[in-house]
Amino acid sequence: MEGMKKYILSIIMLAMSAAATAGVNGWVNPFVGTSNYGTTNPGAVCPNGMMSATPFNVMGSDLNRFDKDKRWWSTPYSSDNSFMTGFSHVNLSGVGCPEVGLALTMPTTGELNVDYRLYGSGYTDEKAEPGYYSCLLTAYDIKAEVSTTCRTSIERYTFPEGSGNILVNFGEGLTNETGAWIRKISDTEIEGMRLAGTFCYNSQAVFPVYFAIRISRTPQASGFWKKQPQMNGPEGMWCEDDGTYKIYKKYGREIAGDDIGYWWSFPTEEGEQVELQMGVSFVSCDNAWGNLNAEQGEADFEEVRTQAAEEWESHLSRIKVEGGTEKDKEVFYTALYHTLIHPSILNDVNGEYPLMESDGIGQVPQGQNRYSVFSLWDTYRNLHQLLTLVYPEKQLDMVRSMVDISKEWGWMPKWELFGRETFTMEGDPAIPVIADTWQKGIRDFDIDAAYKAFVKSATTPGNDNLMRPDIDPYIEKGYVPLGMYAADFSGDNSVSHALEYYIADYALSLLAEELGHKEDAARFLEQSLKYKQYYCPEYGTLRPLQKDGSFLEPFNPRQGENFEPVPGFHEGSAWNYTFYVPHDIMGLAKLMGGRKAFVSKLQKVFDEGLYDPANEPDIAYAYLFSYFKGEEWRTQKTVHELLEKYYTTRPNGLPGNDDTGTMSAWAIFSMMGFYPDCPGKAEYTLTTPRFDSIEIRLAPEYCEGENKLVIKCSRTSGEGWKKIGSVKLSGKTLPSLRVSHKDLVKGGLLEFRCR
């Protein structure tokens, strides 16, 4: 037994040593979030990269627990599954609807088979780190490895002796759209296009994705395949490929269809390695080749892998932590890794990108990037605030992208995906993002164009308003009544819509004030406070309103839990939304009967299981206690407990869908000891940091003081949460546990004393 203890201890010490020598990359665990519907994946990707290469294990076998073709499924990988059908490319992380996951590549051995149900394989020996993934395909004894640059991927397959094949499946993927074409360029090169889109079943939001692919091995044979239709009667009697996969061995020009692919076959020696390179573009095949040649050139697999690791190390090390547990570090840096996947770069190396809601092609200015995958209903709450603080150069380009989208299309994005607006979820979320960014000193963008777009969405009548289709009663009455179909395909979400508009209008009022538009500021502020009509004293919650102003009858404030359909609220209950008035917490407390009643009711949310950690509207609830002197300890205790319960180093270590980094951003802020609980307002609420020391590298052009923010936390010994005794900023004791962004980045040193 003693020998076993020593052995386990040595393994632990070895792992700790490996993590230490690997830099902060060593703390990242890409398998976190690959279960419990976290919808992340362990595939290779670079920071905010267009390309990702991910093991695709959600189709083709009854061995898998989850199958994309048998249920609602939105991710190319689940740690609960055990059968994969290749590597998919251009993947989304932390989303709730299926999309992309294209051009599935798969190495095999032996006789050629192009049916994914038959050529798929079990796998073992999985390894994932920033910019790299590998596994052993057990059906073929092939080691498969993938890495990426921003717009390209590289795969390396180590074969056993015998005969090998590499397959590229253009028919399957995670998207619900169909249709593709492939063209042979040479014996080792192909190019093609796959149609994708219809995210969250917006049937017209489709787009092409272009690919350029080459292998390092000259094949003995190669060709296309296509699934043939089922033919009946005499026609079927003459067709030997009726209803099966037809393999083309003598045709080598181009092919099109819904279920097509390309294959290469060659003899292999034991340990022989074959590499496959792939470039991607949303503009053209020529640009896909341009991306591939520019970003990889003559580089081999190890060079690309090293470059990806270095890029991640550079990004992740902008925040350095000391102290805390090993688990804390792994949770923290994994979360930071997840926040740097989306939004994604959309433009090619030559600067071209698809114009918003257009067939045209745009050109970004030199030195800038056009971004896409704006899941703003999620990310406006905390992710963009994190980027503004730590990666302002990225946030600036993202804001420029949003403004350019408004110029190209006439509207700001809501949930934009690769140049198409999906209209997923509700609200007007670009307003708090850009208002927050402007207030924090990032201003090198067209604010006049942004403001014009904001006023347009906040005032245009509903019939002509793509952002707020139910705005008419909102303006007239101050609320959205039941029975207003809001054109977002999710049913009646009247209260949810109105709450999002209130927050957007509040942020717009702050921006208007900053820009000197006094009348607008007063008007939008007044509009933002009309949420009070929804408050029902009988239940102590917000309650849907009818067109005549009366409350919905009957009413159950718990209806809507666990995605149960409910009138008025989107994917949640009244309890998940009642405190979602972050811009007027004191006003809400007054409605509820004062401080004591507010705190008691908020505590009830956590005590009685009414809090949903994966539902954005209540994500900041734990921080609301701190608005009341003497109750701040509840924030500190609750945040600690939520981190302990919902954030772990296991595959199920996220509370649910990561929502393109939103859940992860919550963990990062909470572990650093401050949180932006009111979107659009440049302030933070403080809580107990998880680490003894945190150093955040700041961009000097966006801060008046030091080029870094250092957070120190001294605490009494012992386990469990620690109560804040006092906080000093730049040597001065703070009068409350709230701090402005300006003061925080100017202060240089934030010191917590906890007990």
C-alpha cells in the first residue's frame, strides 16, 4: 500500500512538473465542457481562428450515446461517445444549434470503403492541448494528429505496414444544409465548396465554405465517390450502383452532389507518416489556397504545432496567477482558453471577406481583421468586457466589425454567423457591448455610425425593425404584451424581449450622455425604467402582461424550468428573469419592499434551487447582494460555492452550454475577484479572488497608470470561502465593493484582505 502511495505521489509530482514546464498552456484542459451539454470540443484551433480541426464522433454507430441524426445535437464531439468518423473542419464551440463541422477527413487501412458507418473507428490514447489533438484509431492502428493556424489545418497520420487510404467526406457534417462540389487539381490536390447554414433553423441564412486540400504522398490510386439515388423498376436493373456509394476510378475532373467525397490510396510502410493540409475561406477556393500557402508554406506538422502552441502561450500568459489550487489553475486557464475561440476571424490573408447579408466581397483595411460568430445575446454580458480589459486590440476590431456590419446591412448584429444574421435569441445586444467599449476608452471606430444604428433600432416601428419587431407596444405602453409574435421562432417571449430592450436602452442612455445627446439620454433612460409594470406584488416576481395591462392568469413563477415552454419567458422561469434589471437594482429593491425583502428573496433563489447557472439572465445574480451594505458577504460566499459546484476539471466541468465563452468568462472574472454585473456600465462588483496574486497585462494606450493590474489577496488559513475584510486600490481603502473600470486600470494594485 505504501508503495502504491509513493507511486501515485510520483505521478502527481510528474504531472505538476510537466504543467510547470509547459507554461500556462499546461494548465489548459480542452476536454472540459465536452460533456453535460457544454458543447465545447478538444480539437485544434488557434486564438479566434477561422479554422479548427476536431474529432467528429457524433454519427455512424450505435456505440455512441449521442447521435446528431437521432436528436437535437449541436457539437461535433462528445466525451460520452466512443466511435469517430474523422476530423471535421470549421467548427463552433459552445453553441446551442448545429452548424458547420465540414470536410470530414479520415485515414483507413485495407480495402477502400467510403461508407462512414463502416469506415469509422473506435479510438484511444486521446491527447489535447492548445493547438493540438491526437488519438489512436483502434480499427486501423493509425495514430492521427491535427494542428492548425488561423485559417488552415494540418493532419499527420502514422500508418502501419500495408495499404492506406485517406478519405475526405464532403457530404456529411454538423450543418443541416446540403450540397457540395469537388474539383481535382492534381494527383495530390483537390479543392471544393460545401454549402452550410440554417443555424437554429433560419432556412435562408446559408453560406458557402471553400476548401483547398493537399496530401504529402503521391497516391497509387485516387478518385471521387457519390451516393447514388435509389432507383426502381427497369432503371434500377441497369444501374449496378443503385442506392449505394459509387466509387469513381477513371474519372478525375469535378463532381457535385449532396453526398460526395474524394479518396487517395497508397501502399504504406510501418511507421510511415502522411500529412494532409487544408486551407479554408468564405470567399473562394483561390483564397483558400492563398491562406494555405501563406500560413503554412513549406512548414511541416511539428512546425505548425509549435507555432500554434506559442501563439496560445502568448495569449494566455497575459494573465498570470499564483497561489490557489492545482484545480483552480486548470479551471482558470481552460476558461480563458475557451473565451479566445469566438468571435472568429472571417477575412482571408488578402483581407477579403463576405459582406453582411450580401453576395458581395469586402476588403478590411491593412492591419485589421473582420470578425464573425457574434453570439451577442450571450457574450454581451461578460465576454466582451473581458476582451476589452485583456485583449483590447481584438475588441477594437470586433467593434469595428459590428459597425461595418451595420453599414453593409443597415443593422447591428444580433447573432451573426459568417456574414448572415440568424436572429437567434432576443434583444439589441450590440448596444451594451459598444457602449461599454466606448466608455472604457477604446474609441478608434466610427461612433457616429454606431450611434445612428442604435437609435434606428431603438425607434423604428416594428414592421420595419429587424432588431425589435415588437417595439410598437414597448414604445407606446412601456412593455411588450403577450400575443406579440416576435419573429424569432421561439414562441411568445414577451417579458424576455422587453427586459433585453430595457438594458439596451439604459446602455444607450449612458452612451448618449457621453456623446452629448442630452435629450436622447433622458428619453432612453426613462424607457429603461418601465420594467416596473411587470412586477407582481402577489408573487414577488416579474409576470407577463396582457394587451390590456392585466397580468397573465393562471401563473406559476416556476414554470419554464429546464427549458419547459412558458408564456413570456425564453428558456427559463420568472425566477430566472425577475432580478434581471441590473441597471436599476435599487429601484427593483424598492418594488420588492426594500433591502431586507430584496436580499431575502434573492437568497431564496439560491437556497431553493431557483438559480440556473447555465441561463444567462440570472448569471450575475450572485453579485447583486453587494449592492447592499452589510450583505456583500453573501456574494463572496455564493460565488465561491458556485465555482466549487459547477466548474471542475472533468469533461462535465461547465454548468452547461459554454455559449461561445460566456460561462467561461463568468468563471474568469469570478476567480480574479471582480465582475461586470451591469452590461453597458463600466463598473465592477468585487468578490474574493481565488488566487494569492493575479497579474493582468494591460495595453498602455487604454490605461492611464501602470501597464499591468496586480491583484493581491491575503487570507487567513483554512479551507472554504473567505470574507473580504477590506480592499485597497493604489493604497487607498475603497468605500464599497464596487469600482469603476477607469479607476481599476489606473490603480495598478488592488489589495484584498480576507478572513
